[in-house]
Amino acid sequence: MKVAAIGDLHVTEDSVAPYRELFQEISRNADVLLLCGDLTNFGKTSEAEILAEDLRSCEVPVLGVLGNHDYECGQPENVASILHQAGMKVLDEQAFEIDGVGFAGVKGFIGGFGRGELAPFGEPEIKAFVDIAANEARKLENALRTIRTDRSVAVLHYAPITETLEGEPIEIFQYLGTQRLADAIDRFPHVRAVVHGHAHHGSYEGKTMRGTPVYNCAQFVVREKFGRPYALLEV
Ligand SMILES: [Fe+2]
Ligand SMILES: [Fe+2]
């Protein structure tokens, strides 16, 4: 299966059919399109409507997750609902299967990596914060556990590893993702690829501890590598 993936579309309300031609091109080159969050710039319904209109021109199945920008106006469920009505499967707790390949995804959260991972210790605010990251990882793990195919792809917005963050200032790595997501992924050998976005200045490729390939599909990263804004993976 040929899988196209793109993150960080950041659709603004003054844009005119910003992704229509690209989605048509992707429909010719891939069997499935994955969207890795930050689909809108500020999480406005007007931005989501513009993207929804373009999604209707996509002829292959579209699955994906929201990003932090899609939460900015405090109405991520409205953004998700508009995109869902345009045919996108918004991954959160439920996995999907298409032609023998499973797809599971969550937005993810921040929290850090390795020694820098924030622990649930001390103030209730810290515990609540860590609980959000742990809950995203738990949702991903639960969705991956329901997959019965021998191949799957995990879709995220935040990064699960630091390798695909290289290029970003090291001081902000802990705000770009959490290792808890990689820990969940590494429990399942059926995961053949992980796609994420969010790190606009990161690197394209990396691996989890267990060796699962991870791709930063933020459109700016992919464009720099391939001269087109979407990644193409064979799964
Ligand atoms: Fe972004
Ligand atoms: Fe983001």
C-alpha cells in the first residue's frame, strides 16, 4: 500500500482552495492520505470549512489527527466534526483498517524524552500535566491493541522520539513530544511506520528504540527533503 502523509497544513481563513490540487495529485500517487495535525492555523471553524472543501476533492481515504493549533479556539470537536463530514476519519480512540493495513492515531502531547521526561511528582498541576501525556499514550496503545492486521501505521501530531526533532533548538525538545508515545508503539510489532508533524524545523527520519521507522511529515521538513510537501511510504 502506498501511503501519503502530510502534517502542519495550517489552513488560514483567507486562503482559497489551498490544498485542492495537492489532494488531487496525492489521489493519483497514493492509496491512502494521512494528515498529521495542525490542519488549521487557529482551530477556527471557518478554517476547517476551507480544508473540508478541499478534502472533498481527495479520491483516496483520508485519516488523521488534530494538532495543538486545532485546539487554539477551544473547539477541537467542532473542527473534527467539520472534517469528519468531509470524509476524514479523525483518529483518536478507534483504529481503522483499510485493505489489510491498520491505522491508529492520537494527537499526543508534550512531556520530554529519556532523562528529560517529566515525572508525575509533587504539585497536582505537574501530575495533571503528566496525566495528559500518559492518557494520550494509553489511548494510542488501546487503539493499537485492537488492530488485527499484521501491518499498521501510527499517526501522531507530537513527536515520539528526539531523532526527528534534530534541527529544532534542543531547549524545546520536551515541548515537541513525549517518549511515552514511542513506549506505546514499541509494544506492537505490527507497527511498520509512525508519522508525525509539529516539528517544523526537525528532521525527516528516525527510529524508535525497537527500530520502528518514524517520519516527521511536517510539510516544511518533507518539502526540504523531497521538493514536495507530502511523504510517500510503502507499507
Ligand atoms: Fe505546526
Ligand atoms: Fe503543532
